[in-house]
Amino acid sequence: MSDWLGIGVGVLAACATYLLLCKNPSRRAVGIILFGIAINLLVFAMTGAEHSRAPLVAPGQEVPRAPFTDPLPQALVLTAIVIGFALQAFALVLITLTGPVDDAEQEAGEEQ
């Protein structure tokens, strides 16, 4: 499973890089979104959470010796998702306020 996750992260990062190099601001915004998703998946894949359990123990029970998932990377990914939403909203506002996006709109603006 981690091999496919690594390939998915690589494909997302490659698509995000391509979109970030485009001149169209809306494509750049989508590139920022994809890059944020790729980095979140990368951090989540580095935790190795697929073969371990949540660190929850009922009161009065002994702590099992099985490997537990570290909650810190999951908290960091959750924080990164919230920050990513704020960045996406900011990028969309910038795109809306910057003006023409298409070549046809730019040519129409130059004629006036």
C-alpha cells in the first residue's frame, strides 16, 4: 500500500509543479492546492500508520505491547489541512481581484 501511496504523492507533486509553472492564475491556484495535498499525504505516509493501532486504552486495562500510532504527525497533518484551506481561500480571492485571466479578456481590455 505504501508503494502506491508514494507513486500517488509523486504524481500529485508532478501535476502541481506543472500547474505552478503555468501563466494562468487559476491553474496556479489549483497547483497550490494539489501541492498541499501531496505534502499532507507524504507526511501521513511517513508515519507508518497502516500497521499500528490507535493509542487508546480503556480505564483499568493493561497497555498492550503492540506498536502504536504516533498522534503527533496526524495532528500536524490536520493543522496543515486547516492552513491549506486558508491559503486556498486567499489564493482564490487574489485570482478574483487581479482581473482578466483569459487571452480574449486581455485583448478586449487592451482595445478599450
